Amino acid sequence: MLGYIPMGIGYAALALKAGFNPFQTVSFSILVYAGAGEIIGATMVANGATAIAIILTNFVVNLRYMVMNTAVFNKMEENSLLGNMLTAHLVTDETFALFSFEKESSMWFYVGLALSSWLSWILGAVIGVFVLDFLPVIVTNSFNISLYALFIAILVPAVKNNKRLGLLVVITAILNVILQFVVGNWSLILSTLIGALIGMYIVDDSFMEASND
Amino acid sequence: MININLVILGCALVTFIPRLIPAIFVDRLNFGPKVEKFLNLIPYTALAALICPGVLTVDSQLWYIGLIGAVVAAGLSWKKVPLGAIVILTVVILVTVYSLIPMF
């Protein structure tokens, strides 16, 4: 939720510029709730893409949530079909990453984290719609870094003491860059899965206990 | 003129379905240790793929803006600065960098 308010403001700046009205800008955040997908969607609207192309791109880019939700529900204790279905919409890169690297694995902890993140993302869009006229471009541009800063801040301590995990992170990053030229938007999900497969061989099992510290 | 409402509803649907599928099936599957390890590696590889090269597009014109932000965040994280402070400090430093650019 930390990165979400500034990032949400950054997204709102982009969506309004692309021609979304304030109501559509906020609805997109409530209903799709996928930072990268929304930003790509707004950019494509601005560039005159067709609705079908935008929807297909969102499908491909957001397919990773299937993998992430599998990991989330696999880790979550006391999960039920109803509870899973009600929280399914709330998985994002951020809630998934924070929950994965957290010792706590109860359902209520996840629901609290997920709900507050969702509300922060929506609040960010609402604030963006209201205050945007007063914010200079350099500030909204700088807000775009907040989610990446959070991802890096989660990842660095997790790989700091495990050289092989660090190596896996570098391999996956390079793989993602190369795959972008070959498969375009599919690269995100493909490099995540192939990277984890490579990790099965180059990382030893001890990281599973260590990552919980 | 593109129908933005259609874009919103379409994107909402194709994003929700992949999110829902594991919610229904995870309970019925029993993962072995190999699959568990695979799933435990996903957070690392997903974050790696999300950060690189996406961070370089934070500013669509100046790729090094994102690189500076990434280096700052990594450095602060290495020094064990708390998460929230890292996010705020990185944003503040980028605003500073932006305001210094016209001087060069």
C-alpha cells in the first residue's frame, strides 16, 4: 500500500491525458486493479489502439496473476473456496510480493494487506483526479518510481545473503529483456516461469527457510 | 473514437478470470515438494521480470531516470532502511534530480 498512493496519482495523470474522464479513471482502478495493465491500457488509448488490442494485451500482461494467486492461496492458511473467490480480485504484484516474503501466512493477515492495498490504489486515483492540475509534471513523473522502489526494496534483502538466488534474479531479468524482442508482451509471464524452472536446478532448498527471516 | 467503457469492462473481465482460476482449484490440489519449490521461487523471478527492464521506462524520454531511482532504492535497501522510507526517499531524490537537469 506504501507505493500505491503516489503510483495511483501517476496512473491518474496518464489516464486523464489519454482521454479518460474522472469517473472512468477511478473505475479502471476499481475494476481492473492492475498497475501495469492500467498504465499500458491508458497509453494504448492515447496512441489510438483498438479496444480489442488493448483487451488482449491486458490479458497477456495480467496472466501472471494466475501464477501469483496460485502461490498466494498455496501459502495461505485456513483458506476456503468462498474466501478465495472473494479475495481473488485483490492479488497484485505488491500484495503477492509482501505476502510471499512475510512470515505470517494467515488468511486474515492477507485480507487486511490486500484490502488496504486496493483502497490505497483507488484513493491514489481519486487524489490524482482532484489534485493533478496543481502538481508539476516532474512530481507525477517521480511518482512512477514508487512501485519499482518497493519491488527493489523487497528483493534486495531477500537475495542479499544467497548468491545463487541473486544469480537467478539476474538471469531472469536478462531473459525477460531478450524475450521481449521475441514474444513481446508474453515475456513477463514466460520469463517468470522459465526463471523459476532454472531456479529448481541452481538454487538449493535452503532458501525456503531463510527467506522467512 | 474508441469506446473507453468497453475497454474498462473488457480489461476487467480478462484480468479477473486468471485471478479466479487458482482461487477455485488450489484447495483441491496437493503440491509435491518440487512444485512447492517452484512456487517459492516465483516471487523472486516475478519481481526480477517486473523490475527489468520496466524500471527504465519510468520516464518515457529519459531512461536513466529509472536507473537512478533503481540504484538509490537498491542502495537504501542494502543499508537496511525501512520499506516506507525507501519509497519516499527514492521519490524525493528523483524530484531533486529532475530539478537539477536544466542546469546541465
